[in-house]
Amino acid sequence: MSVVRGFHTASILANGLVLVAGGVNSSGTVNSAELYNPLTGTWMTTGSMNVTRKYHTASTLVNGSVLVAGGFNGGYLNSSELYNPSTGLWTTTGSMNDVRDYHTASTLANGSVLVAGGQDSNSGLLDSAELYNPPTGTWAATGSMSVARRYHTASILANGLVLVTGGYNSGSIVLISAELYNPSRGIWTITGSMNIARKLHTASILANGLVLVAGGQDTNNAPINIAELYNPSTGTWAITGSMNIARYSHTASTLANGSVLVAGGMSNTSVYLNSAELYNPSTGTWTTTANMSIARYIHTASILTNGKILVAGGNGASGYLKSAELY
């Protein structure tokens, strides 16, 4: 990349390019954005956001534009902006009702974007959720989660419901609970709890409709290698094979063959990982695969149209990174 960054976002555009936006490096929070071209293997700078931000979300809308929302740049943000791939420019759109960072954002089947949770102050963990309406460019509050949470995951199930798992809430209590958002009713309902409380984990939708949750940190902030599966039909969780290495702040990508690639992360506060491994849904087991060239966490992983996985940026032993590599 042209800019060193971690805590950024990466979005696949309709034309196959990858948009990387924002983040932070040793100079502070950045507003720059750039595009990766899989055909040439090169990066080029595009328009910068109007606001510097990290810990934000980026959502690809039905019309092909990218919505960036919230984050942090010394203060918690509620501002949102849209990237237009045709012009390479960003325009400000409606602001969220709550300032928030480390929230989740899910593009629903009806085209709206559901934002949930996050933090709005040094101790203000959020249970609130809101919806972005692309035609009007406005946000509206929707039902609140049962529990405030940050460092959680959100997954869109085949039935259209949104599954939120884990994270932590006030008092830094790591959560074992999970809940479902129903877009038709605008409400959340509790579903089965995970077997292990966790934050900074990953959640991946499998071809069979199950959700694979892997790794993270437990109630003692220790990295874990335990993985489990959520069954939307029964609303229950079942332990599956454990990863070979305990890790958190890693990435997880569902490959074309149905397996899940987990890469990087941290195994404790001082060990950055370059290891990667594959989950086989048919056997419920993990096998190690080739290591990344550089150990990194808080990076991004994007599934390209050619099936390769683009890993970009993050933080490693030498500090924030601008390197990228392909699996």
C-alpha cells in the first residue's frame, strides 16, 4: 500500500477492486484511501475521506457505493460518508444518532445497513442499534440489543436474521451470549449462548448455513483456540475442532471450496502471528497451511473475484505495516 495503516477497512467493489480506507499509523489517524487492482497487483491512491477515522465500519451498498460510519480519531464519531467508485470521491451523508466505535455493520437484504453496539465514551458501552436508509441518506433507531457489547461479531444468516455473538460490556465482562436481529420486526431475541465467552474472535458463514466462531480472548483476556458452530435451525452451539494456535484479532475468510482460512492475529500481548490454518467443515478439523510472509494483526483480509485472499496492513513486530500479500 502507499500508506502504512492498521485498524482500517477493506471493501470489495463491483468492479473487483479493493477499497482500503482510514486506519491509524505512527503519525496518527488517517483519512486516506487507496485501491488494489487484482489484475495488475498494484495500488493507487483515490479520494480521501472527509474525516480521519479508525475503528470504523465500511459497508458495500446495493448501488455499489461504500458507506463508512463512526469510528474514533481522538473523539468518538457519529459521522458517515459515501465513496463513489465512479468518481473516486467521498460525500458526507447523514450522521448516526449515537457516536460509536468498534461497532458492527451489516447490509440487510432490503438494502439498509444495521449498525449495532460499540462504545461512545471511555466507559459508555452501547446496546443501541440503528438503520441507514440509502435512498434518504438518514439513520433511524431500531430495537436495542439485550446487552451492550463491543469487540463482538455480526453475521447475516441465510434466513435474513443477523446473529451477534460475544464481545464485552460494562466492567469489561467478556460475553458468552448471542442474539438475533429480525429486520422484519426490528427487534432482537436471545438465542443459545456459546460454550465459551469470547471477544475479538471471528465468525464465518459456512456453505451449510452454520456459523463458525473461532478464537478470541476469554474472560481472563487469554487467547483461545476453541472453535464452535451455531446452528440457526436449532439456535444451539456445538464445539468443533480447535485451532492449532490460540489467537485473537485475526482474520477469517470463507474460501470457494467451503473451507475457512484463518490468518495472523496475536497469541498474547507480545507475540504477533504469521501462521495460517484451514478449517474443513466436512471433518470439523483444522490443518496448518503456508505462513504469511509477515506476522500481523488488526489487518484486513479480502476475498478477490479470482478466489485469492488479499491480506493488507495491520501491526507487527516492526510497527504498523503497509505490506500486502496474497494467499
